[in-house]
Amino acid sequence: MTSTIKPRDASELRQAVEWALNDGTTLDVRGQGSKIGLGKPMNCDQVLDLSGISGIVDYAPEELVVTLRAGTPMRDVEALLAQRNQMLAFEPPDLGPLLGREAGQGTLVGAVMGNLAGPRRLSAGAARDHLLGFSGVNGRGESFKSGGKVMKNVTGYDLSKLLAGSWGTLAVLDQVSVKVLPAPDQTRTLLLLGLDEAAAVRAMCAALGSPHEVSGAAHLPGKTALRLEGVAPSVEARLKALRELLADSGAKMAELGTLESRVFWREVRDVAPLKAAPEAVIWKISCPPTEGPAIVARLKVQRPGVEAFYDWSGGLIWLALPPSADADHAIVRGALGAKGGHATLMRAPQAVRAAVPVFQPQPAALAALASRVKESFDPKRLFNPGRMG
């Protein structure tokens, strides 16, 4: 049985990595472990548990910055920000329930290392755009820092954007600073009812291309949702203008108030609308928004039972397929078409994830570059070996 190392601070973390480096021990790096079922299965010598390095280091509401340790649960961060009516604008999703775990177990650092973002990504950016700075240890056993607590810190390499999305394969972080923003006073959602997928994407793209500052655009079967946020008079004026803009869409219209909207978009964020069976295979596709309906149509030709819903104005597609030995990975990626995209296997049994590419295979030149980056940060392949394939 794999044993666990649980450092209590940055010094003990560095010591643990130094020991692993000298001993040739591979490390399964975890915060709270909520996303352990995402990625290729790993066979590591030790679990490096960061949950003991937890807590808020500094919170400066006036500066819109919070600094916290790596194992701090997301629920603690969100509760702290809510006290000052602030938020993480990129809406990091809680994928615990999707991956068979309880809600509220993830960490902010875990979301950043996966570069995960919710519906507001199309207006506020990805997780990497909100990471101001961090400290950690690389695979050479060296402590290092990057960035700071201000957005204008651009000296040297932008390691924040490199580490975001690396899934813990380059370095182990002990502390991060992230940008926060004021939470909106009011949230309203305009619902367009009865549109097919192609018409829904056209409506979402028109709304995003308008001056009405739409902060969320999603399409569920029979229902297209457009979110507006801000102070009440502005939201009301923009909602009226958006209704007029989309009057010719042919859809019936309805509205959700602030409380209903918050519940609805939280469910979209956490992939709750995908009412798939627990054994269903879940895929996430990133693509040009206008290509989404064609991709799903090509999939349905071969897999008529596929469930799908769209986020990011059609640029993000969530899919549920019946279980299969290979997760239908060739069919899913083949449906991307000439204009391309990225398909990530988000949920499947361990044996299936071990057998197929979980992340979108990289072109040879990009794969070679990624290998050189890995060599620079973690030449002995200590951290999460094999997780990204």
C-alpha cells in the first residue's frame, strides 16, 4: 500500500521533495484529492499530501488580492470572499460530484493547476489569468517564486501561465496569490426557449458580440441561457436591449431572477445539467463556438444516445456517452473535424483511462517542447508521472 508524506509548511515540503529526489521516489501530488480520478492513472511510490499546508496567508480586499496556502479548501476561500462581497471571477468548478466524490472538497490550487474555469471564462478569462504569483518547489528540490501580488509584475518569464494547466507535473506549489473581483449586486438570466443547437449558438454569439456585457452563455436541450450581471439599473437596461436584439430569434423568452440565476449557473459550472448515469463516460470538448453543433451532429450519427450541453457560447461542449472499453475516443476526436479542437476525457473507469489518451494528443513539435519544459522543471519525473500521458 502506498504510504503518505504530509508536510506542514514550505520547509517540510522542500525537505520531502529533496528526499524523493535523492531516493528516486515518485510522488502522487494531491491537495484534497478531489480530482484524483481525472487524468491517466498513476503508480507512484508515495502520496505527497498538501492538505496540511492550509490557511489564508493574507487577504487585502481593497487591493483585490488573496494569498493562501496550497491545501486550503475552495469552500474556505469562497466563504472568506463572500464576507466582503467579492468572488473568484473565473468561477472554478467543483468537479467532485462529477468524479464520484462529495461536493466542496477541492482546492483553489487544484483548480489553478488544472486551469479550470466556469461559465464566466468567456468574459473574465481562465484560471491562469487570475494567478498573480506563487511559491513552490521544482523537481530539482529548489524552492522558487514567480510573480507577486499585482498584475503589472511582468519581469522575466510568466511562469504562472506555464504552471496553470500542468496538473502538478512540473512543480509542487505551497502558496499562491490570486486576483479577486467584487461580486455583482444583481444577476439576471434571459432564457430563450425552443431553439435547436445551431440557432442557439447563433443567438449566443450575437449576444456575446453585442455591447450588453453578457457574462454567461449556455445551451441546454430546449433552453438557451444568457447571463447579465452588475448594478440593478444597468442590468435592467441591458436585459431589455438584449430582448430587443434577439426578438427575431423565434424563441419564446423567460427570465430568472438573481437567486434562481445563481443556482442555475452554479449547476452549469459544476456540469450538473448532464443527467448521465453514474457509469457514463464524460468528455469535454473545446472548439470554435460555431463548430459545436456540427461536432455533436457528427457524434450522434455514430452514437445516437449521446447527451450534450454547451457552455462558453458554444465553445465548450460537455458530453456523456454510454460506457465502452475505449471511451469511444477515436469517434469523439474524429468528430472534431478540420477546424480542430481539444477533447479531454473527464470521467471513465481507471482501466479505460489507462488504455486511451485522456488529454488531446499534441502535435510532434508541441510535444517535444513540452518534454523540454518538463526536463527543465522535473528532470527525474518525480511529480505525477504519467498523469498527462
